[in-house]
Amino acid sequence: MAALWSALFFFSYKIIRLNPDNIKLLGITALVFRVIFLLAIPNLSQDFYRFIWDGRMLLEGINPYLTLPEDWVQKENIPIAQAQLLYEGMGQLNGSHYTNYPPVSQFCYLIAGIFASKSIVGSVIVLRILIILADAGTFFLGRKLLKTLKLPENRIFWYILNPFIIIELTGNLHFEAVMVFFLVWSLYLLQKGYWYWAAIVFALSVSVKLIPLLFLPLFFQKFILNHNKQFKTHNLIHRFLRLIGFYALAITTTIILFLPFLSSSFIDNFTKTISLWFQNFEFNASIYYIIRWIGYQTIGWNIIGTVGKILPLIVIGILTILTFFRKNKSTLQLISLMVIGISSYYFLSTTVHPWYISVPLVLCVFTNYKFPIWWSFFIILSYTAYIHPDFKENLWSVALEYTVVFGIFIFEVIKNTKKVSLKSIYIEN
């Protein structure tokens, strides 16, 4: 498996290196690799069963945030087709928790329900087509953003032709692909000066997966300190009002998208499910595992319940420092801080599933950081947990993964910090 994974990365690197300007060839190659998966049932993730379940529930007019799959399977009259198969596929752990997928994701699942309400394979095909279309959008808009930033357009293939992205998103049906599409679109609109549309599209990204919410503070300097031609004003008050407008539009649009599902029960169920990721679940963590080991040595038990509450506060502190104490006026600088911010969050998380790193990976395309590309290669080591029949992580593999990633991360942060970003200042002013 390791040899095949390495071969795929080598092939991807080689074809990009040999054909850097043949955008058509590289684009067709990326599409072909995705179409190969069209009829395949994912075997490295069970999440898609829950996607299909939620979509079919929504099609029946049932709010998926308010009911548990395990409660439905105990009833004799389940309103959706193949309910037992879907429940067995998603697993008892998934079926015993309320869904935590935001409304735009739910809309995608609903589309699968509309076109394939009685076929799991049909639903998989519909979901995969949506993800392929999202990747096509990322390809198109990513190239345009690279062009406006005066960067080589072929950089987008670090993401689009990355075997990790093709296998994890297209193959295993993770909707980070749709979130990434809206995020790149939002950054392109912001770069072009359409801050109001950028805010609305940013909200769509948040409404696929909540993770882009972490980036909101980082827009502060982009609006307040940046008085270049993009925003057509040198007036500080005008820039401040636009920042407020950006935040207001993004938050309001997100709330509007959630409105059809809102209720006191929804808020309670949704927040409880989200908190599980910080205080109950553990997988492929880095700094947290060190803290956990120290806890076992000093206290004698797993301290995830306490640490899971503290680590998010540290992330907020890091984002605050990045917001106010790092230069962040240009789009290039903004995206660079996004890479550092989201990576810091994952470094401190208790759970880091492989598909999570699609966000730092796509963002690094527009920066001088390359460690997410290396991370996308070494993330395969986390799958050694699936080799064990009882799903047991090999901590030596996790240690190797993060030793490499942290080493490259620290080297690149030091190197890039020493450089004054004259290029980005020249481009945008």
C-alpha cells in the first residue's frame, strides 16, 4: 500500500513537472482519475451512509438534526428506503449521534435523495458528481486567483492532481471539496474587490463545513489597513464600515441558511455533537497525544475532557496573535496566515481525519508554504489504524508523520518570516 501511494505521488509530481504549461492535458488527467471512481463504493470511510440517510430523511420532510438513526431502526415503519443497510453501513457510533453536517451539505445530500431515493449506488454516483463539479470549480477559480496574484497557474495542480485529494474527496465522498470550492471562490472575489459577494460565498463555505469560521478574525487587517485600489477608498471609517459589512453579511447569510432547521432542540443537539470532537474523539492527533501521555504519567487517566476545553482557547489565542501582530494587508499575506492558522488548529486538535487537511493543502497553493503537500503524502500513515481488527492506532506511525510535518512547518515558518513580502505589496498596491 505504501509503495502504491508513493508511486501515485511520484506520477502526479512527474506529470506536472514534465507538462507545467499544458493545462489542458493536466486538467483532463485530473478529470479521468476522478471519473474512475464514479461507480465505486467508498471503502475507507463510512460517512457517506449518513449523508444518504440525512438526504432521504430531508426528502421525506423530516429534520435530520432532530432524530437519531438508531431510534428509527427500532421502529417498524421507517420512512426511507434501505434504512437498515444505511444504518449498518454508517455504524453504531455514527448512528447514535445527531448529525453535525451544516445546511449546504444537507442540500447536497437532498439532491442525492431526489435522484436516487432507493439506490445506494445511485446516491453515491450523485454525490460523487457534485464533488467532481466542485473540484472543477476549484480548478477554474483557483487558476483565476493565481493569475490575479501573478503566480503560476499550474500551481493549482498541487491540489487538483494530488492523489490524496482524488482518493479522499472524490473516492471517499468527503464534502471538504465543496467547502474548498466556495472558499477559493470567496478569496477570488475578495481579491477582485467584490467584498460583499465574497462574504456571501464565504458563508456558503461555512455552511458546508464550519471550519472556515476560524478565518473570520484574519480579515481584519485586509479591510482596515489595506487602502489599495481593490477597495477604492483611503478613508479609515469607510474601510471599517466595509469590515463590519463583510462580517454582517457572512454571519447573516449563514444564519439564513440554518433558519429552515432552527429550533431549541436543533441548537442543543448540534452543539453537543460538535463538542464530541473536542472532548470524546481521538484520532491522528499530534500535540494532544503528548499532553495525553503526560496526563497518564502524572494523573493516571485520560484527560481529554479537560484538555479538550483548553486547546480551543489556545487556538483562539493563536488566531488573535495572527490577526493583530502579523502583517496581513494583501491577499497573499492573508492566505499565508490562513495556512498557519488552520494548521495550528489541527496541530492542537484531538481528532485529525485525513480529509481535514484538504483546506491547508488548497490554501498553500497560493503561498510559499509546501508543508501541507508533504502532509498530504505522510497522512497515509494514519491509516495503519485500519490494519488492526479493533481499529488501533500505531503511535510510531503517527510520530513519524508529525515529525516530518512539524520539521518542514517550522523550517518554512522561520524562512518565510525572515522575508519581507515586497512582492505582495508591489502586486496589490
